Amino acid sequence: MEEVKKASKFEKTAARCWNLLNEGKPFTPIFVTGTFLLFFIGRIGDGAFWPAFLGSFLLILPLFVLYYLYDFPLFLRNYLWLPFIAYLMLFKIFNLPLLLFAIGLYFFFTVFFWGTFYYHLRIGTSWLNFTRFWKLVLKNSDSTSGNAQEQLPKFLLLLSVWYYYFQEFLQGHAFADVDWAQLLVFYAGVALYAFILHRNLFDWKPKAVSTYTNNAEVPTEPLNDKIVVIVIDGMRKDRFEAAHTPYLDSLRKNGTEFTNMETVYPARTVVCFSSMFTGTYSFEHGIKSNMVWSLGVKTESIFDSLRKVGKKGKMLAVAHLVDAFGKDVETYTAVMKNDIVDSQIMKKAKQIMDEQNPDLFIVQLISTDQTGHSRGVLYDEYLQKIYEADQHVKDFIAHLERTGKAENTTFIICADHGQADGIGGHGHLDEGERIVPFFMYGPKIKQGVRVEKRHSLVSVAPTLAYLLGAPYPSHSRGPVLLEGIEESKK
Ligand SMILES: [Zn+2]
């Protein structure tokens, strides 16, 4: 049998570097600085260039910080044009060729480099993907660099202010000549504006559970031998319901479905997985986006809980989940044609079950998510991927039945987040992202139950601990999903 490739060291590093350009927050300063240098590349040999460049850089630093802290999610991004207009009225100087160059470079980066070249090399999409991708970028509302309506007004303002002070320094001005009053009034105005907008209008973040898990005592005897969690990454709920999924439908019907399962904020893959398997939120586990600055979740995970009772958990996932869970993750390479990646993952999943036989096994299928990102979610290609996921799950569970590993096993099928329109983006909880498909199936799971009550993915870790007889992870907040679990008979 052909060996399924792990993500190499190079891929793990490359994935981190890519996240610097993929996540909107680090992208903005990197893009603005790169654009500025490229535009003036002919002059960087001049003696006057660097003092002017660095001097003006210091002056725009506060604006970089401000736009890093405030991401102006969803419709708030429309408000980003006002500071730019205010700048034009107040400062009256802008460099049109620089701004046009930046706009050109931005669409080159998103539509060609990312949407066409990168996807072609990594997952084998067509060289003509840009013919669709440009529409997706214009619409996209997530927290990545592909959010044109957020990035454009941000970098146009940053470049304009930078250029303003740059040309002043070039003309021989020193810091003493800067009109500090004008600068301070402008920055204070933008800061106040951003603060008030986010405070008053950004009100759709899911509310965190305020206590640690306390709705049940872990039973002294474990209810299950095993749990298998299959996360179909980026499977949007209404599209799941529109897709042909005979096998998943049968699990849903014969198990317990949670129809109002909410993901966390920001709905980025590494954040969602971190919340699912620690039972808490980003303010506690410390993972705030796919760009992980300080490796590892800061709280106990379900893997730690299992270790305490001599059990073993394993996750099979893409390279960047190592950033959150380290050695508990077995990676597969994400550099693979999207048509075959999920079947390769399942091949590897079977191998892990055969050879390592973990008590808890978590598998991440990525093809549905990747199709959403590269081709959009409102097309038949996306539904086709969901159907394929259905068949992969069927085949995998059949393998476990054959090898005697499905008898006293709970299966949990879910998504980590949905996807919005545009480039299938997710992060700010736009329509289609927040409520995810979620159902459990197995001998200890109630049959034919639909739970309408709102729940959160932070309930996954404590529910796993409860079923396997392990202590809750240290900072687990989600309540155990008791509505789906058969009461144990004395
Ligand atoms: Zn994801």
C-alpha cells in the first residue's frame, strides 16, 4: 500500500509563512510596507531615502497598530472609507500612481497568486480559476487578506499617510517640523471612531459560558470504549442539507442531532479546533487565528485529560493544527489534488486505527472546505464534495465495523465552522458560518432525538471526557451534551 505522506517540516514552516499573508491582520502591514518599498525601489540607493522612509514609518506606526487591533468585521468595513475621506480633506496630498499600484498589486496577489497560482500548485485547481475567483474576492467578508472591502480602504489610507510624511522628510523636514497637532487630532479621531463603532455595532460575537463545566459529574465507569469524531471542515449547514448525503442522513436519524450548534469567534479553523478540544474560548486557550504566534494551546486539552486516565487520543489533521496540539496531531500533507485528498486521509485514518488503536480519534476532512475556498460555496462542486465526504465516512465506519472497533463507539460528525459567500471565507460569522451540522451516533446515544436548544462547540471536549470517563480539561466551560446521552442504568 502506498504510504500516505505526512506534512514535512518544510510544509509546516511554509504553512506558517502563508498564514502571515493569509490572515488579514498580519497581511495589512506586510503588504503596505512591501508595496511602499516596491514602488520606490528605484530610489532606495539615494542617501536621502532611508532616513525619510524610517522617519515616516515611525509616524504611521500608531495607525498600523490601530488597524491591526480593529478589524471592522462584516458591514463595519463600510465605515473604513470615512477615515480615508477625512484624510484627503485634511491632508490634501496623495500619490495616485502609488495607490493605483497598490490596488493592482492587491488584486494580483489575491486573484492570481492566491486564487489561481497557489491553488493550482497546491490542490490542482484550473489555471483559469481567476475567472471566478475575482468575483469571490470582491464579495468576501471573512478576516483574511482576501477581504477586499476591508483591505482596500485600510491600505489606501496607510499608504497615503505614509507617503505624506515620507515626502515631507524627503524635502528636508525633521520631526520638529511635523504638524503634530494635525497628526494627533487625526489619529485620535480614527481611534475614537474605531472604538465607538466596534463597541456599539459589533454585537454578534457568541456569548461565552461564564462558568466551568458543571452540569454533570463524570461517571466512574466510562460509557464508551471509543469515540471517533469526524470533522468535515467548512461544511456549511444549509448546503449540507441541500447535498445528497444518504449515509450521514441515516446516522442523523438514528442518533441525536443538535440543530443549533454554534461555532466560536473568530471562526478560523485552528481557533475552532482549539475550542472544540479544550472546551473553552480563544481568550483562554490563546489561539486567536490561524496565525499562531506562540505555539500550543495554553490550557489542558482533551488529550491531556485522557492521558490522566491512561487513555490515548489522536488527531489526524492538516499541518497547522500542530501549532495548537503539537504531538497529539498526526499530520497529512495538504499539498495534494483536491479530488483525492479526502480518500488519502481516510486511508491514513484506517491505518492509524489498525496500528495505534486510539481511544479517541479525531479526523479532519478538508476537501469540502478547500472547494468552498477555491470555487465558492454556492455552486454544485461544493455539494459534490459533501456527497463524497458522506461516502468516505460510510467507508471508514464500515472498516471499523469489520475490524471490531465500532461496537461500543460513539461517532460524532460535525463541521468546525460553515462558510460564507465569496471565497468560502469564514471568521467574522457572516451568514452561513455560525451554525454548523452536528450529530452523534452510537450505542450510548439517544436515537431519533433533535435538540433545538442553542449549544456551542466548546461542549465537545467535556462531552468526550464524560463518555470516556476522563476528567474535564482544566478550563472546559461547555456543558456536557447530556440531551443526547442515554442515562446509564444502575
Ligand atoms: Zn476549517
